[in-house]
Amino acid sequence: MRRLCGLVLVMALGVASMQAFTNAQAGGKGKDKDQDKTPEVYPAAIFVFEERGAGVRDFGPKVTDILFAKLAVRPEIYLVDRTDLKKILSELELNISGVVKPAEANKIGQMTGAKILISGSVIQVDKKTYLVAKIVGTETSRVLAASVDGKSSDELAPLVEKLAEQVAEVIAKKGDLLVAKTATKADRIAALKMKVKGERPVLWIKIAERHIGAIKIDPAAQTEVGLFAKETGFSMIDSDEGLRGKSDILIIGEAFSETAARHGNLISVKARVEIKAIDRKTDKVLAVDRQTALVIDLTENIAGKAAIQEAAAILAERILPKLTK
């Protein structure tokens, strides 16, 4: 009996030990999975810092250049090319001295693909120098700040390096407050179903597309618009095998993507999609729209397709509700 009790006790301890080991492994795996999660990368643009005070003349461009150099190596930040930014700002006729209003942020973000704008000021008060950065979300118009200060006799570069650390920390920890959360495709389709009312006409969709520098690219825009249409109850005629004469509305257009910049192993690609919906029987144009999108990825082809898909999805969300009877 004693031997039997001892055997049972040993088995119980063994089971308990095995369970503890299994739980520890599961917990470790879960922790590793969280640690291996790819961090968010935020496209950002830096504006020339404003100068306030006689003793900081010509400091603005210097602060901006050093800040750009320090933030360019941060893995969580993808900086918009400065040359492209200047061209776009010239077209918008906006002051590039560093003053960025939240109301203007959305327009700049749409044209540059930047989700975060960084501007600021170099200020001299008495015998101290202050560097103040304003961090604006282009989609949310939310504003956060970072600042450092030192004696007027202090070297400028170390102050900017400290500011860069603070700006990077704000973006890494609070980027989700500045950038609008991305809805899943299922959520977007569900929201679109609520907007589409009435009888769905039969659609014929043909959107030509290309990637600048590549021979051919798959019809990502056409596929995406068709997906949103199919999921929201529209019937479709195949544009290659079917007859367009059997459709009620023609959705035609064109799309293209082009590499915007490269940053280490990351590649940003910008795409533009233009479409119009035409009543086949009357030739009346029912809707016309266009959309741009920017996507960052490790490969150029994937980024190009994803950028076109995103622009097409946004167009589908706007146009499809207009086509029901």
C-alpha cells in the first residue's frame, strides 16, 4: 500500500511538473510572439524650423537638417523626401517656414503620403535657446509636442539630438493617437453595406493599370472595386469573357503606381486611380472620382499593388452608394 501511495504521489508530481513546463512554454511563446510583432512604421515629413530671436538667425535650416538625419535612421519613422516635399509645398503655395496648421495637415498628408508632420521653432529668450517641435497627425489633426533647452553658448547639435530622441519617442509611443486606426476590410464592407440602398444594377468593370518602370501589373484596382461591389450585393459581368451589353452601368478608368522613395530595406510606392461610372443605355456619366494612396513595403511590386488596391477601395466606398436605384 505504501509503495502504491508513493507511486501515485510521484505520478501526480510528474503531471504537475509537466503542466507547469507546458504553461511556461506557452507563456514564453506568447511573449516571443508579441516581441516579434512588427512595429508600426509612420510616414512623416519635416518642415523647416522657424527662427525667433536675433541670436538664432540661420538656425532653422540647420536644426531641420540635423533632425532629419537623426530621425532618418529610426525604424519606426519613414521620412518623406525633402525635395518632393518642397515641390508639393510650392504647388500648394504654403509657408514652409515651419508653421503647419492642423487644418492644412490633411491636405499636405494626402499629397505627400505623410501621416505625421513635424514642424517647430528655434527660440532665444534671455541667455537660453529653446527647440520646440510640433508633431501633427494629418488624419486626426491631433497635435503633440517635444522640447529641449540649453544655454545660448551651448553647441546646437547635441540639443537637436536630444530633440530627435524625444520626437522619436513621442511617435513610437503615441503614434496611434496621431494616426487614424486602419479599419479591416470586413469592417469597411460592413459599413458600405449600410450606405448602399435600393436596387443594385449590373456592373461591367474595366480599369487599366500599370506600374511606372514595369512591363505589366495585375488588375489590382479592377479586382478591388469588383470585390467591394460583389460583397455589397452588386451583380457583375466579366470584363474579359462577358458582354458589356448585358450590364446596366460601366465602370471604367485607369490606375498607375510609381516608386516614391527608398529608405533602407523599405520602399514607398504612390498610386493614383481614376474611375467614372456610365449608364450604358444613355451614356450619361453618373459619377467621376479619383484617389491617391501611398504604401510602404519591403518589395516594390507588393507595395505598388497594395497602393492601387487601397486607392481603389476608397473609390469603391464613395462611388457604389451612388449607383443604386
